[in-house]
Amino acid sequence: MGKIRKILVANRGEIAIRVMRTCQELGISTVAVFSEADRSALHVRQANQAHCVGPPPSRESYLAQDRILQAAKQSGADAIHPGYGFLSENASFVRACDQAGLVFIGPPASAMDAMGEKTRARTHMIKAGVPVVPGTAEPIATLEEARVTAQKIGFPIMLKAAGGGGGKGMRRVEALPELDSAWRAARSEALSSFGNDAVYIEKYLEQPHHVEIQVFADAQGNTIHLNERECSAQRRHQKVIEETPSPILNPKLRAAMGEVAVKAARSVGYVGAGTVEFLVDVHRNFYFLEMNTRLQVEHPVTEWVTGQDLVAWQIKVAEGEKLPFLEPLHPRGHAIEARVYAEDPARGFLPSPGKITYLRVPGGPNVRDDGGVYAGYTVPSFYDPMISKLSVWAPTRPEAISRMKRALSEYVVKGITTNLRYLLAVMDAPEFVAGDYDTGFLGRAHQALLGTEDPRLREVALMASAVYRHQQDRARAAQVQAPRGTATPRRWRRFPGRPRS
Ligand code: MV4
């Protein structure tokens, strides 16, 4: 492993830009790949070179391993950074990179294999002495076995797809009579989502928190953690707000979780940046949930409090360098991230692709916008509608919340609908402000967060529109009253008509 000179970023949007920014600082040349829907995307403009890898559907472009590898070869890249999503956790792609002599900036394929399937990961973790949610390590073969096992564990239980993730193929079961139909539903959803109908059982944890630990390992066997991120503010398994430190951890619990996360990573021979996800129950017991073998969307909050560039260290570790920040690391202050989506909260968070006609991105002290769009850009409908991640840092949590509210209120996106107002409402939600919100928070607060329209604002809007119309009409009328005898088009003389937009 030597110095990397050129990196192909096998991704799009904000994360592709994020990775390229660090490459540029390190003097590393960048290659973008793009689909036909992304010709005018910002990540293409950020890169030193760009290769079209296929039609809009991800399967034929960003997920097409051969086309990505071909672009890497043609461009003379010596490494591939996968970002998150797409090919980032695909062990067969890692092997294909290895075979092509390309450095994959991420963990070895064997670590991905170990963590990819939930039941296999649970088996590894139990062996390593990592606490997992009580339940089975192996898939359940028959409905009869499910009945016996569920009764032994005690209801409520959770059926989970072995191949799964993201809440698919997951069913909560309150009591024995419901097991039959839940079993069938979980299996068929698991099969259609993951091509694998294997299902296992866990004890159901009521109102857990989702807390994850950032880990980092180098190829020399040094493994450390960089504290936690609180990610309980999710809706439908999509994170909306992330923060660090978690308001529910104390130093002792943090140290215990960090130690366990490092143990988990070491046990699978992990190298690079990874995240160990835990569920934390009401008694503050914590249980391994899964490991994400990639850089996470929410890594900026960890960068804020540690002052480190995680992408830079991914690259250095891939070059064979030792980790520089062997513990103790002393994270400072508080950071919050809000995900800005092109979606309409009032219409069930329906994606709202389309042309951005005006964009004002917030700035000022300790505000960071990881964006992937620009004014005049059309957000395509083919991909995830996240357009930016807004993150802030402050010495304390209340100050970080104030700063986030200030930054959100500066944000202006016209032409498409965004969740910006919803994000502001989250910052004002009593549960969030109190700092004790579990994974059910956004669901419970749903109506309050959508807010009600202020009738006075409706009146103001009507008046403004009447004034605007009046001015337009006067302007047109002035044009109509052209000097006598000039050749004013006949249609103008009758009535100015509606202003054309
Ligand atoms: C659970 C759980 C309660 N008990 N497992 C949802 C996504 C998947 N990765 C794990 N999930 C859950 N697993 C047991 N045994 C509750 C959830 C859960 C959840 C977890 C993390 C973040 C948000 C969540 C929202 C709803 C349910």
C-alpha cells in the first residue's frame, strides 16, 4: 500500500462532494461517476474528471460494478471511495476491486461478510462477548419452532429478517395468536426484500434509544472509538436528526459502550471507519443491533466534536498509515445534524423533486452545510431526495439547538418543497429540548410537528398577492396606453390579461 494519487468516488450527491473536498485538500485527484440523470449534478462539477456509467436507474449505473470498475481503469484511478449506500457494503464489489488491483477505501470483504447478515453478526458478537438483544442466533426453521421459542423468550417479541436491515421483514408480535400471520408476513417480506426468507426472533424492547458508536481501525491492529451519536429521531427508519454527545449517556455508560464497540470491530478484523449500532432500553441496558461497515451519513457531528476529518483518515488507513489519534481523545462541546430533504411533510413526506429556482445556504460561526445541489439545479426523481445535511457545533446542547434554529431559519430553497419547517419544529419539540427522546418520538409528535397554518398569515398572503396583481395590471395598462397611431398589437388593446410567469 502506497500513496493514493487518484480516487474514483462511486457515489453521487452530497457524500460524493464531501469525499472529493478532502481529496482536494490532500492533493489527490478525483474522478466522478454519474448516470444520465446526473449530467448536471454538482458532484460532476466538483471532480477533476467525470465518467458517465449508464442510464438513470441505480441498478444500471451507480450499482453496476463492471461499469464503475471500467471507469476506474479508464481514468487511471488507484482507489475507490464508495461513500454510503450503493456499493459501500457490498463484499463482492470489494473482492472485485481487490482483483482489479484497486484499493477499496473501506473494510476488508471478510469483515463485511461477518457483519452483513444479522444472524451471522449475532453469532460473531455472542462469541466475542458483546451483549446482543436477547433472542435466537440462528434462523427459525418452522412455525412450530417459532411458537416454542417465542414463548420461551416471552412476548412481546420481534420477528426479524436474517438478511435484513432498515426495518424490512420486521414484525412485532404481541401474543401467541398473532404469531401465525406475522410469521408469514415477515418471511414473505424478507424474501422479496433480501432474496432470503430466513427469520429469527428477538425480545421486543419498548421505546428503545438508537445510539451508535463510531469506530476506527488501522491495518496494524489498532482499533479505537470516537464516542457516540444519538440517532433516535427517526421516522420510518430514516434518521432525521443526529447529535453527539447523546443526552442519555453518562461517562460510565459511554466508556462501556465504546469498549464493547471496539471489541465488536476487533472480533471481525475490522479496518477503516465503521459504526456499531446499539439499542438502549429504558433501564439503560445496551444491546448490539448491527454494524454498518461504511462511513455514515451522520459522520459530521463526530467530526465537529473531535476536530478530525474522518474521510482523511479513511484514506490514510487505506494507504497503510497508522491511526494518529490513539486514545485518549477528548471530544468537545455539542454537535447536531439535520437532514434537509426535497419532500413534503404535509403530503406524507412525498418526495418533491424539481428545479431549485433559488437557494440560500446558511453560514456563520460553527455552521456547516454538506450540500449536493445549487440554484438552477433540477433534483431528479431517481434517487434519495436528501439535498443537504446541515450541522452545527456549540459548547453546550442548548446553544447548539439555538444555533441550529438560527441556521435553519436562514435556509431558503425555492422551487421545490423541503422539510425545513418540519426540522425547525423538531428543534422546538419539548421532548427534543428535554433531551430524552426515544425511537418513537417523531411518530408520537407527528401532528404537532406538521403544525397548523396561522390564519393571519393566510390573510397577509392574500393581501400581498392582491397588491402584486394590482401592480402588474398597472404595468400592463401603461403598456396599453401607447401613443396614438403606434402599431400596438390588437390583443393588447383589449385587456392586459394575467401576468405570464
Ligand atoms: C428492535 C426494536 C425493538 N426491539 N428490536 C428498527 C430497524 C432495525 N434496524 C432495528 N429496529 C428496531 N429493532 C427489538 N428487539 C425497535 C426497533 C426500532 C428502531 C430501532 C432503531 C431506530 C429506530 C427504530 C424505530 C422503530 C423500531
